[in-house]
Amino acid sequence: MRSPQAFFSRRSLLKGAGASLLALGARPALAATPDAGFTTLRARKASAQLLPEAEPATEVWAYEGMVPGPILRVPQGKSVKALLRNELDQDTSIHWHGIRIDNAMDGVVGLTQNGVKPGEDFAYEFTAPDAGTYWYHPHNRSWEQVARGLYGVLIVEESDPPQVERDIALVVDDWRLNEAGAIDEASMGSLHDRAHAGRLGNVLTLNGADIWEQPVRSGERIRLRLISTANARIMRLRLEEHNPWLIALDGQPVTPSPLAGGEIRLAPGQRADLMIDMELDPGSSAAISEVSAQGRLVAGHFLYHESEVVRSQPLDAPIALPAGKLPERTDTQGALEVPLLMEGGAMGGLTGAVYKGELLGIQELARNHGMAWAFNGIAGRTPEPLFEVEKGRPVVLRMVNETSWPHGIHIHGHHAQVFAPGEATPWRDTHLLDPQEEVAVAFVADNPGKWMIHCHMLEHQAAGMGTWFHVKG
Ligand code: C2O
Ligand code: CU
């Protein structure tokens, strides 16, 4: 097997030189507008060229057979209508990650809906209240279904977006493939991955391509919507030779700030919107690389047109997004305080936890149930919520990572901001905690229903790091 720790090394590092500007697949965008009816998303088996052309294609599971799946675009405040058709051999669903959605449409099998059985359909219809960059993926055996390629991008458009020449969604993923170029099934769901970092891949793709190539012209301004759909790897993407500005995180606008070193760190599920002025000379090429593993892996290029120049001075127009709907600061007066203690994993010293109402030792948890982690001493989702809160009440969730591993904690149905009194911190739906880190986040529980809180390292979620809360209303 290829080592999951280091990326596949046979790939060419500078394929960009001399590449044609023609083969640069623009992905089709499907409009999900109210009067266009439902967009069909068939979850099915397909073949994708994840490796370089000379290597075999990979059998994947994908929406409409595409990796990533179709890009859905909808104007802010309008409804998204998507018809999921399950052409797989196991149950599935669609979760609309980051959308402050109607609970019935949240897609969590066993909590907000039943699994959609093979051969069956499910119609998702909901309003997207916030503009920004979101994504969709199954919420049933997501550690397997996302790893096999089931995910797509949902863009909710501002009515008055900043002016750009190109608006590009860029999905980063890592895959664990075997020597034959197939999804490595032998290690799927392995206890080792579940108790360590999760399933790390050995092949990196941008928009499903081994090397992603984007034609540009000197002087263009580009909005780049980065989305990490990795099961477990914390990506560090570097936009080389440019000076990108960060304008949104997890869909929500932030005060624009320059990206130090052109680098952004994305936990699984997180997004970042960047503004980039293409300041190099005609004919140049610049790399997009991933630097989380040892060394620098070139994953794509901006390829400048030989002669065309759009403007010679950077565009003199604001890059900030229109303000979002969430306030600058959460009013935490009267907040419900909730501790969330994260324990377990390899080198974690967890001795036992409650599983399905029974206190079990760590050996039994791991061997008999595949559990390796606990929230507040409990492994896995329980029939009772972690907490209940009346609609409209603020919540301060005090997360403490007592493990030796990082975790990206995702809250459904709400965005939360790091609780720092007096400061306006970014609103995120997924917060990354490094080992031994403590982070308190605050939000107003204004969306009634049953909402998950879980680690988005999908093997961790499957191995115990998943709970839920109830907003009564
Ligand atoms: Cu992106 Cu509960 O998931
Ligand atoms: Cu985790």
C-alpha cells in the first residue's frame, strides 16, 4: 500500500509548464432556482481520473458521477431544491454543511431523517439564509461515503458581490488509494485510523484533478472559494507568488485581512473565501501547493495567458463582502454554559466511557464496538441530547481537547464565534482545536430542532465523537 503519511511521490511536480490552456475543465454549474424545479443528484458509482492520465482511473461514488459533484448556485434567501436519488447499495442522505437550515432538511440519518434506501429518492427543499460558500455530503457512514467521493459545493450568492473577473470553487481532498489506483478498501474504517488521526490520504486532488490548472490573465481579480472535503487531514494550502486576502470563513464574511505567507489552514469541512489579484506578467505560472505533510506538494497552477492583460494596476474596488446576517458579537447574557470535554484516542489515557448506557473499559470499547473517543465521558450519540435549550437563548460551549490529536468540531444548524468578550471573532461552523487546546464558542440557539455536534475527522465521529443538542421552540 502507498504510505498514508506521505503523498504519492510519482506524480509530476511541474506538469504546468507547456500545458495547454484548453484542457482546463470549467465545471458545470447547476442553477437551483425556485422556478427551475428540482436539481437531481444521483449518488452513484462512477470512474474518476484522480491520478495522472497515464495511471488507471479510480472507481468512486459520486453525485452525478462527478468528483466533486455538481456545483449548486442559489441566490441568498431563495430556496434550494435538490432531489437525491440513491443508486448505491447502502443507505445515504444529504447534509448541507454550514447552512442554518430547517431541521427537517439537515440530513442526519437517525436524528433528523431515516436513511434513504437504495433505489429511493428524497426531496430536499430549504431556504439558504446566508450568502457564502457551503458544501453537501452524506450523513450516513460519512467516513466511507465521503472518502469514496460523495460531496459537492453549494454557493449562496450575494445580491451585491464584490467585483471580480472569476469566481472559482476549489475543493481540496486527499484519497487513500492502493497500488492499483483503487480506493484502499482494506483500511476503510480501520480501528487504527479511528484511534489516531483518521483516514489520511496518499493522493491529493484539487477539484478531482491530480494537478489542477486554472487559466488567468494578468490583472484579473479572482474570488477563490476553498473547501476541504478531506476525511481527516488538516490541509495547509499555499497560494504561491500572490498576495491573497481572506474575506470569508465557513461561508461568513470576515474583515478582509492579508493571508500571511499566502497560506491557509483548513480542517475537514472548513471553507475560506479569498480575493486574489493576478499580479504576475503574461505567460507566468504560479503554483498552489499543500504543505501539511513533509515538503511541498504542488497541487495546481495558475497559468497566465501569454499576452492578454486585463489591467496593469490592481482593480480599485472594495473586496469586502456585504455584511452577513449574524451580529458582530453574541450577547451572552443569561447564556447556558455547556462543557464539552474531549478525551480518548491513542496516547490519550482514556480508561473507559459510557457506551449505550453502559460503562465499559477502553479495551472493550475499542475491540467490541470500535469506539475510541468520548465527549464528557460518553462515546457515541445517545437517545438523550447533550443539552436542551429554549429557542433564542445564548449558549457558551466550553470545549477542552484533552487528547493528543487535533479535532475539527462541527456544530449543525448554527454558526458560533470564539468567545472573547469585547471582541468580534469570526463566525464558524467548524472550529479546529489543537491537542490540549481549550476553546469556548458562543452562539444563540435560534434554530429549533435536533442538531449534531461532532468531530469532522470522520473516523473520530464514527468512533465516539458525536453528540447532539435540542433547541426547543
Ligand atoms: Cu459536514 Cu455533521 O457534517
Ligand atoms: Cu476528532
